[in-house]
Amino acid sequence: MTTDRELDEILAEIVREHRAIGAPGRLEPLLCAAAASKTNAARTPRFRLTWAAVVILLAAAAAVIWQTRSRHQPQNQQARSVPVPRVRPEPTLPSAPVAERQSVRSPSVASISAPVRRAAADRARHPDSSPQQAASNSLDEFVPLPVSEGLPPAVELSVVRIELRGSDLQQYGLQAPADSVARAMLAEFVVGEDGLPRAIRIVR
Amino acid sequence: MFERLRRRRLDGELSDDALRRAALAGSGEAMAALYRRHGGLVYRFTLQMSRNAEVAEEITQEVFLALLTQIDRFDPARGTLSTWLCGIARRQLWKYLERNESAALDFDEDTAAELPCPADGPAELLLRREAVAAVRAGMDELPPLLREVVILCALEEMTYEQAAHVLAVPVGTVRSRLHRAKARLAGLLRGEMADTERKRR
């Protein structure tokens, strides 16, 4: 019995030494990292799906925007790159009396300056590019003819200068001012390669 | 200071269950608190059993990683977290012992109780230090099945029920193994005392 008691005492002493042993501190940060990384790993699939969805949505939005812009860009570029020049009347042009409008093809075309022709051509190609001007009754600049609506776009244009009366404008769908119905005036027509007029302006 | 207060709160106030849930939610601090609370027990147990600090450290790490991966196997109704962790450590230990100490595992419980004591007879403890060393050496020589009971019940002062939970054996088995282990240690101690007495004369 003495030995058993002594054994217990010795074991108690060993317990004190044993309990002084602690867990190695260097494992603590490793386990912290393991806990955090495990959670991250568990979250990763969900995060991946979320990010994939976000990326897909962004890509789809970018594609829609790009398509919309590319659809509108040519028109805008044309509208920007081809400004409508303000064409002044050319008072120095000789006025040749013309009886038949259709026959007045251009001895005078060659004599018309290049800017005038370009402006006329542009206006004829894009008759609605300046609707304000068309809406106004001013014919100082080329105005698309209402009768030319629905015609195929002309590729080759020429300008024909014609002398006519104000009342003649009605057959082209235009209303002449009351005071100029009977008055003779010099007008320029933009005519397509099909011989049909696209636009008109009154020179004087 | 706030860090220290928070650490003290984690270490002291929060229950194992709360810390475990926080650790599973990704709280490294909760994991660290659990390690500070139970790591010593696991490490001491594995160190005493394996007698190898490197192995003990490795097993301790695996045990706490298992806390993150196998926590669904923990049933609070069957035992505490510390005994559950010790049980995992024990399984890891036995795998290690089977690889390295296969001869020592050949332990027959029926004959163990009848092993003769090296020195039978009254003896007087002369040198306390030698006696402690002798008991310590005797513990190291115990078969693992007995040694683990001594470590858990005598050194870690677990109850029989707790040790039974760790060892996955009935409480009676724990009691009988502890009795046998102590008998062997007492026998060793008596032999040591007899030798010391002989030397003195």
C-alpha cells in the first residue's frame, strides 16, 4: 500500500511536469489560415458563378452597345462628314431662256462651280438632312422636291439651270409666293441620271 | 489591448460549440481559440504516446484540420469536443504505432495482469528523483493500450467516462486497464526501490 501511495505521489509530480507542456505555437497561424482558406474554398464555386454571370452580363451589354453604335455610326459619320454648305446665288451666271425644261441639259452644267454641284448632289442624296430648310419657304438653297419622294437615290447628278415662272413650281409640288406667280425666275434643278429632278433652288 | 480583450473573450467566454461554428464559418481567431483550449491536451497525449515531438506536432495538426473537415461526425451528446479530438488523435497515433511499433502492440490483456513484478518485496524510496525517472521509464515501457489509459486518467486526469469515450471502450475496460498499468508501475517502482536499498548497503 505504501508503494501505491508513493506511486500516486510520483504520478502527481509527473502530472505537474506533463501539464507544463503546451501545444506548439507555430501550429496556431497554420490552423487559422486553414480555417480561412477552407471557407474561401467552400465559397469559391458560388463566387465563381457570380463573377461568371457578371462577366457574361457585361459582355452582353457591351455587345449590344457596340452593335447599336455601329448601326448608327455610318449615318452619323455621313451627316457629320458631309456638312451642307451654304450656297450663295451666282448672279454672274448668264441667263439663257429655256423653253423646254427637259431639254436644258447642260451646256450650263459645266459652267457651274464645283461647290455648287457638290452641295446640290449632297442635298439631293439626302433630301431630309435639313428638314428645317425644306419646311421654310426659302428657296435660296437647294430644297428637295416633294415629287422626288420615293425615287431611287441618284448616283450621278447634274445641275440644270432653267428659267421658269412661279406658277410652274406647282407642278413640282412647291407653292410660289403670290407676288411671284407670274414672274419669271431663274432656277437650278438637281437632276439624276434618270432625268428626274431631285431638288431645286431659285437663283434669282 | 482590445486584441488581448477579444482574445481573452474567445478563450474564456465562448463555448466550444460557438467557437466551432465560428471556425467553420471561416473565423481564424475562433480556430486559434479552440487550438489554445484543446491543443495542449492533444499534443501532450500524442507526445507521450509517440515519444516523438515531430510526430506529435503532425498529428495535432491533422486532428485540428479534421475539426474543419469531419465536424459532422462530432456528436455533442456522446462526449465533449476535447474527448472527440483525443479520439481522432488516438486513431492517428495507432496508425503511426502500427507502422513503427508493431512489436509493442502485441499485447495480450489476459496475461498482462499476471506479469511478475521485477522486484517483489518491500522497498524504501531513497531517491525521489530516481523514482520519478523510473516511473517515467516504466510508463514508456508500458504497452500502448495501458500507456494511453495512464496518460488520460492519471496525467490528464480524465474521468473513466471521458477516457472511455476517447478510447472507444467500455468504462470497465478503462478501469481494469488503469489498474493493470498502475500495478506494473508499482512493481517497477518497488524494484527500483529495492535496487536503491541494495546499493546503499
